[in-house]
Amino acid sequence: MAPDITTTGRGQYELPLDLDSHRSEASDESPPTRPDRLYDATSRPLAMVTLTGGFWVVFSPLVLDYASYWNGYTAAVNDLLVGLALIALALLRLIGPRSLQWLAGASVLAGIWLALSPVALGFGADAGVRAATWSDTLSGVLIALVASVALVAPIRYAQGRDAGAPTV
């Protein structure tokens, strides 16, 4: 039902003061829940896991003490650079706008590089840095998996929202 519109006689129209009188019964429902809740519930914890993994990668040469070997130096520098990149990417995903969530794809690539770096940089076969090989491989696989879930979760959320799935 449209609101009553009256004319003032000079070609001008006047709306009634009570604009809420034309609302239908359906609009009296409770306001919709915030659609970002489900997205926040998946994105932020996954970014925190990536951030924690980045800190582990940065400090693992000190904790596992493989920087003193020649090939361990290569592994330590690689871990420092990749770890700092992971920390920066996770922080941008945590404090940045939702438009930066595509950075999870860069975290996937960093995780894949971290998992393959023992073979690519040649320190995987050295017995002195076996701890670096295991640490980098396991950390890289975990970070790549978590970041890929963070990359896919918003797409799945948007598809479910568009299909009329209830939002939390």
C-alpha cells in the first residue's frame, strides 16, 4: 500500500509525516543477523594460525639450532624471509579490510615454497639440518592447507548466502 500523497495546489506534492504507516507485516520481523559473522568466524582464526606458523618459521632456526651448519645458514635465511612474509600477510588479513582476503593465496604459495625449499635449496639431504627439513616441510604443508581453507571459505560462504542458506 503506497503512502497517501497530497497536492498543495501549486504543483508541489506533500508526503504524510508518518512514513512508517505504509510498512507491511513482513517488515515487522526482527532485523537480519549480520552476514559477516560466519565469514569472521572462519577468516580470523585461520589468519591467526598462519600468523602463529609464521612466528614458528622465523624462530625455528634458533629453537632447533640448525643455523650453525653451512646448509643450515641457507635454511635459516630462507625461514627468516618466508616467516616474515607469512607474518606480514597474516597481519594484513587480520587488520586489513575484507578486500585483502585474497592474500590467503599468497600464504598458500609461501607454504608450498616452504615445504619444497629443502629440496629446492639443497639442504634436505644434509644430516645436520634434518630438523630444518622436517620443520620446513611440516610447517609449509600446514600453512598451505590452512591458507587454502581461508582462501576457499569466503567463496563457499558467498555461494551459500546467495543460495538462501541461513546466516549465523
